[in-house]
Amino acid sequence: MIDMTEGRIVKALSGFYYVQTVNGILECKARGRFRMDGTSPLVGDLVQCSEEKNGKGRIDAVLPRKNFFIRPAVADIDALVFIAANTNPVTDPFLIDRVSVIAEHSGCELIVCLNKTDIDPADELFDTFSKAGFKVIRTSALTGEGHEELLEAMRGKVCAFTGNSGVGKSSILNVLLPEAHIETGEVSEKLGRGRHTTRHVQLYALGNDTFVADTPGFASFEIEMMETIEKEQLQYDFIDFSPYIGSCRFNDCAHLKEPGCAVTEAVEKGGICRSRYKSYAQLYELCAQHRPWETK
């Protein structure tokens, strides 16, 4: 007799899927039909499995997803935790803005984690993204500052860490889950960036139904995901624009050079940070170059 169970995929490696169930980790293969219909289970997916007599399992169905990403290959993410720093390597706020747009478009919360604050408190980044309406937490892997606050912000959620190489994603995860012993890399002083130490996607259980993925990086993810956003939609993915949308003189206002624009007026009056608006203008130009019909 074959037992049926449900669980969440916490690791995918070499064609095997490791599913967290109420009875522990079940090593599974996926049914062949997933390859036939062009879909594959992803880390983070909730799945239905059948457990066989040999103690192995088979994934029979993937339950409906709230979202998914291709690079890295993760699904059902509740929050993206962007790890940033204002010291080697220094995080460009435009990078955070891009990921914030993708998070909002995908139905994810964005948590901004400013790491290495024992060296630099990153005041400008803290002020910009706090004012925009994001949860911003200062942390230090060296002193332990902010890790309890970060863990509380992640509680009960499936999260994924992202950010530049070398900002301390794996180091923070080692503090939150010391038994993981995740490899970390040194940052090149000359290049101002670290080497990637994470080579596959894996969800780590932090207790209280909380999971976090340490991923190999979101470089390709940013480019590909932005191509799915139409320029008219972009304004809704900037959460700090929401109080002003609908108050412009023209209904089809792009919030660029139109007269009577409530968004640009808010920028002038300090209601929206100039760096955030500058990112919007850059991303609008990027989205305007995308022609949806060319990818269909």
C-alpha cells in the first residue's frame, strides 16, 4: 500500500527533491508527466507525494502557487529579504528598487536588511527605504545586532535572501541557524564584490513554520522579471506612489514630464525620495522597450 502525504520541497539536487513532511524529510523523484507538460516542481512548492515501501517517495502533484521565479528556481515566496550594505561591497539603491518592484509585482513582501552596520550604519539607505514604506532592519553578523528583529519579521513566512555577493547573506543565515554551517566567502577589496558561495537553492527551517532560502543570486532574475512588467503597470509596483496615483491631471499620466502630475509634485515636496523616483524613471524606460507580443 502506498501512503499519500503533503509537504514542502526544501531542496532540489541532481533530479531528486527533498520534501519536508510532518514525518521528516522524504527523498522524492517527480512523475514523468511534469517533464511532458513543461513544468517542474520548484524549491518552496507545496506538493502531494506518495511514499513507497523502500522509504523513498514520488511527487504526484504540485499544489497551486502564489508565485514562482526562474533564476533562482523558487516558488511560493512570501517575502524577499534584500541584504544590503554601505561598505565593501556598497549596495546601489537602484538594485534594491528593482527587486522591490519585482517583489510587489509577484505578491511578495520586501524586507530590507542593512548588514555590516558595525562598520557603517547605512543611514541614507535606512532613511530612503523606511520612508518608502518598507520594513528596514539593521544587522551585523559580527555583533549579532538586529538578528532577533529580522527573525521576528520573517516568522511564519517562506523567505528568500537576495543581494550582492559578499554582503553577508550566508553569514546572517549562519547566525540564525548555526547548525547549517553554510560556506561564506571573502570580499575582494580591489573589486568590491564577493564570490558566490551558494551553488544550489535550499530552504532552511527556522522553526514556527518559518523557512528561508539562501540562493545563488538574483542577477538574471532581475533582468528577466522586469521584462514581464508593462510600463503602465510599473507605477503600482512602487508602493510609495500609491497615495498619489489617481490624483494627476491626466488619467494616463506616466509621471514623467506631464503637467499636473501628483507624483512629481510629491517628489518636489519631499513626499517621495528623489532616488526612488529616479529609479522609477529608469525602469519605466526599460519597461517601455519591452514589447509583450514579441515573447508570445
